[in-house]
Amino acid sequence: MRVLAVVLALSAIPMASRADEISGDWCSDGGAQVRIDGDKIRTPGGQQTQGVYSRHRIDFVIPEGEPDAGLSVAMRQLSEERVIVTYDGGEPEEWHRCKLVS
């Protein structure tokens, strides 16, 4: 029984450590949505691009064909539910994790 408890406790560690990272779906109050999966990003316009990823931050350039193409974007995670997004060092915007709608 102790072995099972130890195995269960150890198996939960990777999930807990992954919960606190920027990967996932992020939404703006204006309805824009970005999906981050490591260094891969799906932009609000649906294009795929890559960025410079670290656990709590990603930097990328808006690809051609998108509004504001060529602007540099920095997304920095503040908490599990909030990120700050800046475009070319401009005024920061707060985005949040997208809510699932069923």
C-alpha cells in the first residue's frame, strides 16, 4: 500500500510542474486568442509561427498576412491565469486563460 502511495505521489509531480507554464490558450478581452505549445504559436488569425520560448515567457514576430505583421510580441506569464502582452515594447495588455465553453 505504501508503494502505491509513493508511486501516485511521484506521478503527480510532472503534472504539477507543467501546470505553471505559459503553454495553453490565452484570450484578450477583445476576443483575440493565441495558442502556445512550447515554441509553437497559433496567432489570432490562425497562422502558425515559432517564437523564443521559456517556461513563463514567449517572444515572437507577427507573421505576414496578419494585422500588425512584423511587430514583435512579448508574452510574460504573471500567474496561472494571467499574462502581460506587449507589442514592440508598447503599453502592456493583460490577457487571461481562455475559458472552456460547453
